[in-house]
Amino acid sequence: MKKILILTAGFGDGHNAAARNVREALELTAADAEVTVADLYELSYKRLNTLAKKAYLGAVRYAPQLWGGIFKVLDHAPWLADGRGLVRMQKSLVQLLEETQPDCVVSTYPAYGSLIQALYHDHCERPFRFVTIITDARSVHSLWYRARSDRFVVCDAATAEVLQQAGVEKESIAALGFPVSPLFGVTPKDLPERPRLGQMLRVLYVINTGKKKCGKAIDRLLAIPNVELTVTVGRYSELKEKLARRAREHAGRLHLLGWTNQMPQLLMRSHVVIGKAGGAAVQEAIAAKCPMIINQVIPGQEAGNAHLIRTANLGAVADGNKDVARWVERLAEDSGELWAQWRGQLEKISRPDAALRIANLILGECDAANKLLRPEQFPGRPAAHNGNAHEVALPARNGSMAMRAQIARKKTGALLCDFHVHSNYSDGKLTVSEVVDFYGSRGFDCICITDHWADPRRLIGKLARLTPLTLSYDQIEEYFEVITREARRAWRRYGLLVLTGLEFNKDGPTKRTSAHLLGIDLKTLISPRLDLMETITRIHAQGGLAVAAHPHLMKSEWAKETLYLWDNQDKFAPVIDAWEIANRNNLFTPVSRRRLPFLANSDFHKPKHIFSWKTLLNCEKNPEAIKECIRRNENVAITLYRGDAVTAATEIVPNRQKQPSLPLGLEAAARQLPETGVSDSLLLHRVAR
């Protein structure tokens, strides 16, 4: 098995996008590759890192010239090259190397090269290969190449020339392109054709800054005849609502989208994209062969991207919103002559398969690392730091504690499950992809993503247009597609089953008129307008499960209380497949007293929610067996998850004098408890009734 560690950082979208896309390409290319993606700044500094990212975004948005000056100062600061002052991050790196034992480390952020060079100094042999993926084009910050790397990956020959002029050996540079998503290699059916007279010009406008003036910019674009405009507003839901009136006035010509996973398809279907000169944005446009009109350039790292678009004749750099509209008008003139020129140049340099090329290079570096004579342990000496007094012990070659705990849990034979998980399609913090990696890396067997789906006739449904708390109608099709795609990756990468679900929100003015119902393993959309009984019927018609979410009083934390289903048990108990007996840190003992079929779920919204109640199932690992186990509610248990090892410590069977034995596998788990070191797990076990 080849092990790869990818280091990234959240300062700008390009670094994370590159890391994410390379990981996906590696998993497509080598099924046995073990890929870990980590942000050392987040691991080391947490809240301070969050403040730093906000400060960075504020500087580039509101004081770009100031940031340009800072960029130049940092470009010539020699003290950045030796890793000085990064002790906490060095310790995080050492721990990460210990846990992952990589054959190759890949960096998509410039600071990590100096950190690794400081950790493995002259007298300390580095036991892995190191690959740096440079996310800038043409104007490359010196921090990228000051530290030695086995390979430098750049987007084009011109950027390779910049590195050579700076003294980087030509043999170590690979101009393979920017690692865009492998989805750019899947050509859509409705590719744009040369815009002839009277034909619609499909314009994609990506809003990430300049929100105050975007309304006027949209009006100018829609004033141009035959322009069909798609606007993505990200998570700016208030902006989307403000623009909704324009969408009604220009029916069929203006399409508003919130946060979307479908950017590759949108770019490939558009004649032109309008957006800022970010590294990932420019390279994605090139991969999609979509001409670009740049409406903002941050001095420093984005200058090279804008220069590339202008000098290579791939689009234009506009001077304000009026100039953006003038460039779009020109595209519609002369039977699309200008568009044909831009498109022709893009055809020559587009590399939509760059991530796959880079993946093959990384796998080759893994082979090179494995050919080296490697000691059983990493060097045990402290790293030299140019006279610095601190010492950082280098990692030993042992299996990680997380892996050992996971192996111990697997001996139980039980499936660790969480059927109530939210992503950022509603009010969760993580993307679907991040949710998959978060649960998959912790050894879970089955999860169901259940984002909020609100009745538009009720208050929360009406607010869905104003807030990102629930799924919107223009995202529901994408939601099903993305989860289906990520489910394939989850099974291939982690052996994790990912089911598609929805949390149907029926919120009334009081807790006794409110209900939340989980639909588990849905195949198609169910309207949120249906009443609860009809919704349950539609869920069952698809072979799914209907589960009552947090059906009783929430005592451990503040949350929306939903008692309607509980107060109407006579009506709903015969048709509901299971009731949440535990939701996050709440235990609903009345569910146990009524002998109702049960589940325990996280109601996951952010990473810390993982430490909560979960379900253990003793059944085969496939969706049908899991659903049947829940319906029968036999060999179902709950446990407090407090780490990577989950075991059964104590059995509690309410209202029964004689306690039945544990099912096969769980009894062994109880015996193994001292070995795993998890002492705060609590298990509630249901036997055949």
C-alpha cells in the first residue's frame, strides 16, 4: 500500500482545491493508496488560525494594495526559509508523520517546504519523497522554492521558466497543469457553440467579492440582448434574496444559484465566466476551455493569473463593471469572432486531466521512496534549527493509535453507524466530501446524510430563501447527485456506506405542533409540502426508513424541541420504523419505557458533534441488511463515541429483571475493554422481542 500525506492551508481557495483534487485523482488511479489531507495551521493553532484567515480575507478584500506590499516584503524575507518560530506546527507535523508513515508528502501551500527542511536538516535523512504543487501561475512567491523539494509541479512552461531563472534545477520541475477536479474530464452534452447572431450567449458570473455593486453589474449584463446569465452567490443567502426580484423580472434569462458542487459542469456549459483572478478559478476556467473576464485582481499572487489570461489571449482583464459589460457585448458581435479566438487558444493549453497526471507522478515518487534502503525507524535525533534551542523528536515507525483502536473495534463484529448527519447543503459546517473523509477516517461503517428539507408553507421554509439553514429547491437535484458520487468514493476509499436522506422539517409555532422526520436511504425527491403520513408512505415506497428525530424533550443542550410525533404515538407508532432514543448528548428514556424501536444519532453539524451517541448494528454490511435490522430492531445497540475505539462497557435493559446475553461480537468487545482504554462507553442492547 502506498501512503501519501497532502499538506494544505485555508488561506485562499486554490490550496485546498488542489489538495482535494489530487486526493480524488490518487484514489481513482490507485485503489490501494492511503491518502491523508491535513491543514497544519488548523491542527496547530485552531482559533488563532481562524482569526488569521479572517484577517487575510479582510486584507485582500478591503485593502488589496496593503496586502500587495505585505506580499512583496514576505517574498524577500530570508527568515521565512528556515522554519524558525514554528515549534507548535513542527510538533503537529511530527505527530502526523508518526500516524501516517507516508511514502510521499505533497504540499499545496508554500510554507511547508521550509518546515520540512528545518525538521530534516543536513544530518537527518528524510524517509519520504517530497512533492510541491505550486498553485500560482507566472508570478511565483519565493517561499514556494526556497526549500528543497524532490519535484516541483507547475501549471505551464512559463511558470517552469520562472523557477529555472530562480535557480531550481530543470530536472525537478514538471509542467503538468493545475490539479483541477477530475470531473473536468467528463464532457457534458450541451457544450457551447460559437455564438452566432441572435443566439443566446451563456454567461456565468461567480460572485465572491464586490457584493454591493453586483446588482448594477447584473443589470448591465441583462441589458445586452441574447445574454442568458447564471449567477452563483455562494453562501451569501441574503444577497440571493435581494437578487430574486431581478430573476422574476428577467424570467428565463437570469438563474440564481447558491453554494454549488457543480462548478465543472457550469463552466464547461458556459460561453464565458466572470470572476476574480484566483489561482483555482483561473485554472478551472482554462480546464473547462471557458474564456474568462476577470473583474478583480488581488496584488501579489493573483497578478500572474491575470497576466496569463491577458497575454495568452484566453480572455480579458476588465477595469470595473462597465468594462465587464463591454467585453460581453464584444463577444456577441461579429458572429462570435472574439469568442472563437479565445476558445481556440484555450483548446491548445487546456489540461483537464492534470490531477491524474500529477497523481501518477506522486505514485512514481512513492515507488522511488520504497526502493531506498529505509531504516526501521525514522532518525531519533532532534532536528537542527540553525542554533535554535528547542528540540523536536522525529517520529518512530509504529502503527498509529487511531489505527490500533479501529482494529480493536472491528473485532466486535458490530457496525458503527450514524443516521443523522448534516452537511453545508443546510446548516452543517462540512461539505459532503469532508463529511465522508471525517467519518471514513474514523472507521465508521454506515452514515446517512440528512440535510434539512423544510415545508415552504411554514416559517422555517419561508426563511429558506433568506438563510442557508435548509436545502433550497435549486440545489436538491445536485444534492442527490453529489451524495451518490461521494458514496462511491466512500466505499472505494474507506469501506464506508453513505446513504442519502433528508430531514423533513414540519415546524409549527410551538414544540407540540412541530415535528422532524428523517427519511433514510432515499432514491428520489419527496416534496416537503406533503403531510407527515403521506411523507412516511412515500419514504416506504422507496424502500427507505422513517425515523422520528429528537422526539422528546432536549435536556442536555438548547435545541428546537419537536413533540408532535410523540404526542400522537397512537397514529404514528405503527408506521415509524424507529425513534431516536439518543440525539447527540440527549437520552430519551421514555422511548425505552414504551419499548419503541430505536436508534442513536449525532445530529452532526460540526466536528465536535462526533463525540456523542451512536448506533451499533449486528448485521451484514449492506443497505438492505442494515435497514431490515433497524425495522426488526434486533441486535441493535447504542454507545457513547469518545474516540476511535468504540466498545460496549455496560448493558442496560430497562424494565427487565433478567438481562439477556450480548449478541455475538459485542460480548467480545466487553472483554476487550481494558485493552482499548475506552472507559466511558455505555451500551443499550435490544434482543429479539
